[in-house]
Amino acid sequence: MRFDVITLFPDMFNVVRDLGVTGRAHRQHLWSLGLWNPRDYTHDVHRTVDDRPYGGGPGMVMMAGPLELAVESARAARCTSAGQAHDREGVPSDHDVASQQRADASSSEVAVPGGGYAFSDSSDVMSSSSDTPVILMSPTGERFDQGVAQELAAGAGAIIVCGRYEGVDQRFIDRCVTRELSLGDFVLSGGEIAALAIMDSVLRLLPGVLGDAESAPQDSFNTGLTGLLDSPHYTRPEQYEGGSVPVELLSGHHVNIAVWRRQQSLALTMARRPDLIIAARKAGLLSKSDEAFLKTLTQREKIKQ
């Protein structure tokens, strides 16, 4: 598993690389990380990566050229022995950046008046055999969920593009991006925090990342729970501030424990995310015993009313 991230703030990804279960997995070489700053692929003294939008309006728009060159470098690194020209973390050195830029300029970039970028069709990297997904974090993208996390975890990783400012030049999206993802109906200052969340959710699904192989299948939204919310959890002490551990969990009877957890999952999902119950029912994921328990919950609510 390898993630390559196109970002103006590569230091933000030290968190997922160095800390927690993902940091431990990185040290165990279960996954690798490449970081690519679009400013390293500019040609002016100010290392400009954004400009005013055509048609007017507030904010600035990220330019297509530096982003595409960064994606090309990430693709090349993935296709050549895990990027031999880069250091252990996949971050290019100053010498490597200069060499890569010269190679990019000679192979695919054509200078145009005004300092812009044009790319010749004959050397378009998008026509390469690489099938690595290029994901743009965007509020207009499809909603990221556990199903998408499991889908990505079954692959070899992705190139993730973190936008900033008002947006990203649509021509870069049209040429390079294969998928747009969003965490939800809200806007962040940039795509980095969203990318970190996606990487963490994907990496924890890899074999060997979590201490217990059974942990991930019991997560909320996982197919192991038929897409429902997880049940409550308890640990020592058995008594805490007047609260007790449910007797079912103390019984040692595995069947009874499984039934209790399933019912708690159903009850919690019905109370907080009834849409997940509807989706599971439409997909035929609810058993007869599930439906019977849900019916008792409905009857209880009618009595309360």
C-alpha cells in the first residue's frame, strides 16, 4: 500500500506517518508515503501555484500546471522501484526536484507566453499504463464512507490531491483526476485534514495494522455489521460511579453476548441513523430475528407516545 499526496503542507502528514497504529504500520513497512509539493514544480521566483479566477469573484484558484507536474512525478515514482530517486519517505530532495523538473520540461511541458503551462498530447502521462487512482478532495465529490474505505483498502493505494484556496482549475481535474471524494456537507480550509481522515480509515483495514484482526470487521458501518452502528463497549472496573457492566457481557455465554451486541447495534442505529436500517433492509441484510427485534422497538415507542 502506498499513498502519494499532492499538498502545499507536507508536514501535516507527519501525524499519520509517525503516530498511532498507522505510524507503527509505516515503521513495519506495511505502507509507504510520498509527499509532493506543487511549489517544487513552478518556474517563477515566487513559486506561484495560484491565480485570480477568470470571470471574477473572490479567492484564488490553484493552477493546473504545477499540480499536473506533481502528479506526473508521483506516478513516475510509483512505477520505478518505489521511487529510487527519493528518500525513504518519498519526499524529493532539492536535487531530485530540479532533475525531475528538467525531465518533465523536456518530455511533456511546453512553455507558453505569460508563464503558463501547456502539455503535448504525445507525451501525456495520463495515457500511461498506470491505473493508480488520482483522488481530489473536494466538497463536490462523492460522499466518503466505510464502503469506499474498504474498496480502497483492497487496492495498492492512491494519489491524493489536496486543494486549497477557492478551488482547483477544472482543466487539471478533467485531465488528471479519476475520482473526487468529500467527507460531508461542510467546507474545510484545504484537503489535507480530509486526506488524513481517509488515509487513516483505509490503512487501519490493512492486515497487520490493528492489534486484533477482528477489530476492523466490528467497526461501525463495516459490512461485518451489515452497515449498522457498533454496539456499546465496556471494560474494567465492573462497577463505575453507579454504572454496571450489562449482565449479558459478564455471562461468558458467547451466543447471548452476540445476540446482545446485535440488538444494541440495531437499537442504536434505529435511534441515531434510521437511514442505515432502511439501507440494510433494502439490501436484504436484516435477518428475521433482526426484524422481530426492530418491531419490538417500534411498539415500545408507540407505548411511550
